[in-house]
Amino acid sequence: MFKQTLLACSLLASWVAGAEEVLNFNASKRSCVAHSGSTWGYYGQLSQPQSDARRNILLPNNWGLRYAACGRSLAPLHRQSPIELPAAEAVPSGEKEGIRFGGNAHARVIVEHNCHTVQSTLTDESVRTMTLAGQEYRLLQFHIHTPSEHVIDGGEAGTSNYPAEIHFVHAAINRDGSIDGGQLAVVGLFVDVAPSAPLPKIDEFFSNMARDYQGVATTPGQPITVNLNQLTRGGSKYWRYQGSLTTPPCSETVEWLVIEEPLVISGKTYEAIQTAKLDVGIANARPPALPTPEHKLRHSAR
């Protein structure tokens, strides 16, 4: 297993030449033609124009020009995400209860291409919950970023990231059973790559997801089943902080829990995921920022 040295963010940032850059939409493929109303994208999406189907789009460092909350450089005490995570021993310990998952372990999901990521949305009959500090949340969807958006500060060894990160997006459940979309909790799960993965069923799910994703842009395929217990195992050690969505509108309404132990998949499966999402961009990751006091960063005590 390995972690990659964080070159992506610094290299990608150097590509910014102004507030807006050209993003290629290739009509001969499924490259975001059906979703061309988007006003933002990633550095990894930049390419030389190959057709007339192209237009200007905002890149991460300039999202704040259109989405005020994304302008973190203008707010020194912002709570924007993602962030650089200090080594666990360098973070105050403030978590004792831990994360508790409940509901359906085997969930039915719809895999769709939204031109920013590969997203798996739970069907209505699949109820997966998470309890944190007495508050119950319901899992709505999970999606993939490559490379990982959160990075780890290794001190003199430098900053490093993982090949990918899965975000499990939960919304708070009110006392009357309704969902509060303004109170979110997102579990970040790092993904590492090994020559051969020790969890073949995990590989099978990602392979099915990549295959299902090969359809027309923004057109979901048939539901597939995933064992969420396998995906979210090993969550006893994690960083927790108050942050934001990592995509526009960057609302600072998210309780983040980034699990320390990565999920391991095979190199072949990782390659299939990357091939499936090439039109989203090789790197659909927002560059991380340093944590501020407003993030209230701490690490689990378990």
C-alpha cells in the first residue's frame, strides 16, 4: 500500500491563468454535454479544445467570484474544506463516543455521472443511518474524489495524500423524522491501492460501479447493491472538525469525520475508476487549506 506525495494540488494550481479557463466539452462522447449549465469545474478538467462545444468555467481558486462562501482567502477564520490534517498525535483529543452506523447494511444505490464526480445515491427503500454525539443522520449519497481532497501533514516528510477519497454525505434527522438538509455530516474515507486487494467484494462493487457508469452523461443506470459495512469499517480513529462542502456553494454547514484507516482496493480496480471518470477530470479535488481555529479540529480518543 502507498500514499502519494502531494504534487497534484501544487501542479494543478500553477495552471490557473485567470478567473476563468476553457473547459472542453466533447460532443462525440458523454463529456458533460447534458450538464453544460455548470459554472464551475476542476483543474484536472482542462484540456485543449477539440470541438466547438466549449465554454468558460470557474476553477477552484476562483469559485469565490461567483459563490461567496468559497472565497476562503477573503476570510482568515473561514471553515472551508478540505484541509491539511496534522498527524493524529498533534491534534487535541476530544472524541469518546465514536461513530455508530445502523440501518440497512446492504443498500441499493443508483450510480450517476454528474460531471463533477461519480456519485452513488441511495434508493428510497435503503435506510442507512449514523449516530454521532446523540444526533442521528441519514446517508443520502456517496461519491469519489481523486486524489484525496484531505491531505496529511507528515512534518519533515512533507504533505501526502491518498489516491482517492470517498465522501459519505449524511443529513440530520429531525425529531419528527424529516431530513434537515442544512445540517450535514460527511464521513471521508481514504482509498489506498495495493497490487492485489484483500477484499475482493469491495473490488467487485467498484468494478460494477465503473461499468454501470459507462452510460450516457447524467443518465443513471439500474440500481446495484453495496455492502456499506465493508466500505465504512474501521472507523474508530478519525479526525473531526466543523467545515464546509468541498464544492460550490461551499456552505459551512458540515460536520466532517475523516477516518484514519484507508480502504484498500486493487490497482486494476482503481484504474477502472479513473478510466470511467476521465471526462470528469483526472483530478476532481479541491486544493486543501490550512486549518483555522474556527474548524475546531480534534481527533478521536479511541
